[in-house]
Amino acid sequence: MDQVRERIRTLNDELRRNLPNCHAVMTTGVAALGPEAIARIVKTIAVYDDFCHAKDPYDCHANDPYG
């Protein structure tokens, strides 16, 4: 894998796993769901690891959710 793609993969996975510690933007619709729903959404994103070629055609993720 080239260095640019590897860097993108690393940054994508770091953000996905550490979303509460990063700066993220959400739509007003998501914000309107309330803090409990947002917490569940963030947790779901953090543990998501069902990547396949159709969902990640450029291979910009790591399959191992723990790095």
C-alpha cells in the first residue's frame, strides 16, 4: 500500500475509534436526536469493523478494530 493510502487509513481509523476525543461536525438532525442517541451512534461508529470492498473500495481502513 502506498504511503498516502496508509496515512489516510490510519487517520480514518484513528478518528473512527476516538471520535469523542476529536473535532467532529454533525448535522442539526443528528444533534436533535439528543445526547443519549448521539452517544450510541458514536459508540457504534467506534466499534464498526464490517468493511468489505463494496463499503471501502479504496481500502482506506484497517480490518483490525484495535490497530
